[in-house]
Amino acid sequence: MAKTAAANRVSDGKGFDILVYAIAAIVIAVVLYPLLFVVSASFSDPARVLNGDVWLLPKGVSTEAYANILRNREVWTGYGNTIVYTAAGTTVNLIMTVLAAYPLSRPDLPGRKLLMVLITITMFFNGGLIPTYMLVKDLGMVDTMWALIIPNAIATYNLIVMRTYFQTTIPWELQEAAHMDGCSNWRLLRSIILPLSKPILAVMVLFYAVGHWNSYFNALIYIRKEALYPLQLVLREILLISQSDAVDANVGLEDKVLLAESVKYAVIIVASLPVWVMYPLVQRHFVKGVMIGSIKG
Amino acid sequence: MRSAQARAAAVPACSPSRRSSRLLRQMAKRYDLYLMLLLPIAWYLLFHYGPLYGLQIAFKNFSPAKGIFGSEWVGFEHFQRFFDSYYVKRLLWNTLSISLISMTVAFPIPILLALVSNEIRSRSFNKWLQNITFMPHFVSVVVVVGILTVFLSPTGPINKLVEAFGGTPVRFMESAGWFKTIFIGSNIWQNMGWQSIIYIAALAGINPQLYEAAKMDGASRLRRIWHVSLPGIVPVIVILLILDVGHFMDIGFEKILLMQNNLNLEASDVISTFVYTTGIQKGEYSYTAAIGLFNSVINLLLLLLVNRFARKVSETSLW
């Protein structure tokens, strides 16, 4: 009796394993295929992409599309702008988030509960798009990079993650001891807390930097001058609005239409490359960040 | 009960003036912490509470010359106009249906993915599964919509497949009928891996002895998932569901805005994109501020409602 039950279990396990691995394989294929297709298409002969010859691997290898992008001044300007916005924005984010998260992590700070409530509320109720837009406009930030940086100086979710980290990983006794020795809070923060918090600082840099790199909406409403466009707005023009403007003017019309198609694939790759190159290196940090965030703060 | 009363009685005994002076001393001792908070708090007041002050234009006729404070009150006129308009039905229907479908179709998928990942015994395969499914999360919305456009274009691979099976190419991106499927499908593609992280972490925290005990009792693996894994992550599911409900009305509108065109507007026109096009592009600030306020209030009410319900039923809630 016991034997047959055990045997049943084994066979049950095997069939189950096959099912689990099959589902996982399908999921991987579905997630990966569009990405692989875009990479292959970007390196293919545009005519063959349009004919549907390209399924998985590049056909008639060509780097014409990339050459075209490299000659496109708007893409370069956008790239430059985005690098500046990302660097400046992430710096401001980091400073502001630390300045808020550290004091609020201190159990001996009178009023911190009230402040946390006031901050958390903003995650669920805010003025909305229009009043925020009017405020930024009144502050004279329209058509400056500050409109992309200052209104988003702190992401409340990140603030809560960081505060949780300070509370749970840095022993309070250590901070009290430093106080006994007459260490001021600023020095405590600079020479003890921050060096002990490198993992969470890395996570924050990543979260904020990817956010800046990928965002387009704030630029859409606050930036009118094309010289200030971030990469994502340039991308939007090339991918979704104009059909063939991204291509050099000195090719024939038919080639132009063809090239415009393959430029789309190439520009997707060029714009996402920095994030994808960084991804394998920092992936586990991201995961760690989410894990810390999931501890209820 | 009695001890609580005793404590309540004891409080007045401690003189309030001495208590407040101690509090002040404590605050003075920590003045540099408040100094650190100065900038962030000022920022929160300006950029989060400032717009709340500006929200009064929802009940006014805002004119730039008179400013927010000086513009005249009109009561609920803008709300009235919105509910009387011919497009209100379409906006509400699209917003609610997209949100509801997302919640019923897209919400459970990361949970299933986490359960699958939890059942995979090979560690390296599991790492691959996770790393690959996380990847699309880092692709920008613009790129995702760009990929959709080339992928679903009349000459794209999907339509080639349709033709191979004898169908005629469909203009997916310009079709109202396909809009919601494409929008929600690509959301799943982009977010299922990332959203599964929290569930995977919760599953890893389940006591292995529970599985052993279930195995001893002869539970099959499916039954172990049902009776051990799922109950173990129910609190996380409830919390995430509540958070989702709190944003019920603002459905990934940055992406909808990119996917929207005149031909699919019938299905893609939602409240938040309407606020953008009418408010920011056409400058009807007061009217759209009112619509935005309506949106936020619904969100908040739903959040409070669901949180209360969850606390009653499952003892898990946000607060």
C-alpha cells in the first residue's frame, strides 16, 4: 500500500516537472522573441525585413540603419541631453532621498510618525496633472531641464524603501554610541550611515537613473524646444510620429521608406543599449531593492 | 481593560507643561535632524501639497489674469458639464473596463509565474527564467510601443503569420477592437517578471517543514501548491491588490497616450488622456482639473473601501 503511494508520487512528480518546465520555456520564448526579432531586424537588409524574410536571425546583414542613426543629429542631441538629465536628476534624487529617509528612520525624532503619514498620503492622493503642471509653469521651469528634475526630486516609494533599510540594517546601538562620543548627526550620516548603506545607495541610483533614462511624459509637457528634447522624445518622433524624417535626405524615395523602417529597429536598440548592457551587472541589486521594499514599512 | 483605564487616569497626573518642555528639549537636541529634513519637507509642501491648493480651480473659472486665488467660484459647474457631455460614457467605460480586465487577467499572471518558478528544481534554469522575464521591465514605454508598432504593422511578423494561415493582414494598431487586448497583453509581457519578484520572495520565506508535512500526508505537488504555497503568499497578494485598487482609475496612461490615434480613439480614450489633451493641449485648466479631481476621489474611495474590506475578511490591510 505504502509502496504504491510512493510510486504514484514519483510519477506524479515527473509529469508535473515536465509541465512546469514546458510553461517556463514558453514564457521565456514569448518574452524573448520580440526582443530578438528587433535585434535581428535592425541588422538585416530592410527590403527583406519588409518581405517578412526575417524570423529569428538577420537576413542580408546590413548596418546601413545604424550608419544612418549615427548621422542623425537629433539622436545625438537627445542622447547628450538624456545623459545630462539622468546624471543631474539622479544626483538630486539621491541627496534629497537620503536627507529625508535618514532623519525619518530615527526612532528618537519627535514627530516622525506624523511626517511619515503626511508623506505616505501623497502616494494615494495628489493634486493631479493639471495643478502640478500649472505650478511648474508658474515656477518658470518650462523649457528648462529643471522641470524634469525638481518636480520629481523624491519618489516616495524609494524614500520608504531607503528608510526601511536604515531602520532594519544599521544597529541603533551603533548610532547611540556615536552620539555618546559627541558625534553630530551630520557626521554620523556621512561617516557611519552612508558607508554602511552602499547596497541601498546602489539600488537607488539604479532605480532613479533608469527612471530618468526611460521617461518621456514630463518632457512632453514641459519641454518645447527641440534642442532640449531627451532621447525618449526623439525616439517617439522617429518611431511613432514621422515616417521617414530620420533618414538622410539624399536617398531616393523608395529607399527612404525602406530605410525608415529599419531605422526604427536600430534606434530601439541604440536607445535601450545602455540599460541592457548594465542590466546583467546590476540585476541582482534591483531584485534586492524590490525585496527591501516589500518589507512593509 | 482596567489597565487601560488606569493608564488614561495616570496621564493627566503628569503635568502637561513638563511633558511639552521635555518634548521641546528633545526636539532642540535633534535640531540638526530637522535641518536635514528642511529641504525634503519644503519640497513635499511645494510639489505635493501645493497642487492640492491649486486644485481649488476645479470649483472656479480659472483665468490667468486673476490667478488661482482671485478667480471666481462656480461651484460644481465643471463636474456638471463633464457628466452632461456626450463623451463621458465612453471615457468612463474605457477607463473602467481596461482597469477591470487588467485586474482580472493581468494581476494573477505574476503569481502563476512565481509558483512556476518555485516548482523548478534546477537553480540555474530558474535564474535564467527570472533574469529573462525581468528584462522587459527596463525597456521604456516609448520603445515598447515602438516594438508593438513594428511587430503588429501590416508588414510585421504577426501579420505575416496571419497571411501564412490564409488571413488578410489586420491593422492592429489602428483598430479600436484590438486596442485593449494589445494594451493589456503588452503590459503583461513587460511587467509579469518584475511583479513576480515579490511573490518569489514570499514563497522563499515559507517554512519548508510545511511542505514536508504535506508530503507526509500524501499531498500531490498540485495540492501542496494549493494548500501550502498559495496560503503562504495570500497576505502579499492582498496588499498588492489593495495598492492596485488605489490606482484603479489611473491606468498606465503614458502608454495609452503613445498608442492612441484617431482610428482607435473609440477604445483608447480614457479619463487621464482626456485630461492631458483637453487640459494641457487645449488649455481648459479648470474643467480638466475637475475631471482629475473626480478621478482621484474615486481612487481614494476605492482604496479606503477595499482596505476596510480586506481588514475585515483577511486581517491583512495597509493600515
